[in-house]
Amino acid sequence: MLLDMDGTFFDFPACERRAFFRTMQEFSIEADEDMYQRYRVVNKAAWKELEEGRLTHEQLRPERFRRLMAQLGRTFPDGVTAEQVAAYNVQRIAEGDILYDGARELWQRIYRQYRVCVLTNGSDLTQYNRLKCAGLLEYTHAVVTSQRAGVGKPAAGIFQLALAELGCPDKRECVMVGDSLEADIRGAENFGIDTIWYNPTKERPKTMQVAKEVNDYSALALALGLEK
């Protein structure tokens, strides 16, 4: 079983928001809701560049803060660098253990019936620590990050590594569960793995057909045939 983290089990917007404001406070950078929303846009664009291979994790972390400050026409306080801000922010993100209601219980049920591999576009240190803080690392057989694989979802290489980690040479025996149509669902389907699209918003594009879609954890548990 290949499981996505953010947007599927972890409430990343809540984790990210907490980390952002704690970081700004640490370096005495005045921040408000508008600045945070701008950061989200800048960060999303930077992650897209990472997925396309135009940025590395090491470049992305300080670059998103440089771009944010430049967009706002502001500079960092004296003696503060983008690298320092980024390093502190990564530490706070690594504490991002906020789960959706019912996520921990569902994850544990999946673990009792399947071999679980986390498949995530993130760094080793951050994602391992978040799983540990959330109490889910002990219910996980393997963790494959984009940093470790050298490529992120939807690239085939990260799915190949995940199957190897699970000791599952037959793609037909695996299922990918995730909320991202592009990274999780299209990536897995292109690689030949069955998918379950977790779509709690019930919003769907007209141009892409999905074999299996669920909108809540009860439906996901049913789709996976989980025992109560």
C-alpha cells in the first residue's frame, strides 16, 4: 500500500501556517495573513519547479523566502539571511504533526492489513520526523521521499523505489492512495499501479477520468476492504 501524506492524512496547510508564523516571529519579521497567503503562492510555484527538476530541495528552501521578500519589496532584518530563515522554518515544518480527524485510526487499520510505504515529495529528515511526531512511523514499513529517490511524484523512479522497498515486484499487487491528481494518481497510473483518489472536496476536473474516487475515510476504508 502506497500512502501519500499531505492532503490525505496530514493537514499540511495547518502545519505550514503554524511553521510560517513561528518562523517570522523568531526573526522579528512582521507578518500578517496577506503575507502568508503570498508565501503559499510563492511556495507552490517553487515546489512545481522542484517537481520539474529546475530546483533542488536545498535551493528551494531559502529561495521561497527570497522571492517572498522581493515580491513584497522588503529585506531581511540586519544579520538575518534567507538561509537562516529557511533552516529554522524546516525545523518547524518537521514538527508538523497535525492530522485530519480519524486519520491516525485509519492509518493503523491499513497497517494491520497491508505493508505500508509512505510516498512523499519531501525531504527525509522532515517527513520522518513528522511521521514520528504524529505517532505513525511505528505503523509504517517504509518511507520513500523525493529527496531519497532523486525524483518526485509523478516521476516513475519514485514509484519504482517504493515497490522495491516493499519487496513487491508485481505492480498489480499495489495501490496508491493520495489526494493529488497529478502527482499521486496520474503518476501511479502511468507507472501501472492501481489508484484510489482521496477527494474530500468533491471537486473534479472534466478532462481527467479516475478509476476509483472516495470522498471520506469511511469510503476509503470500504474501498480498501479494511476490517473493523
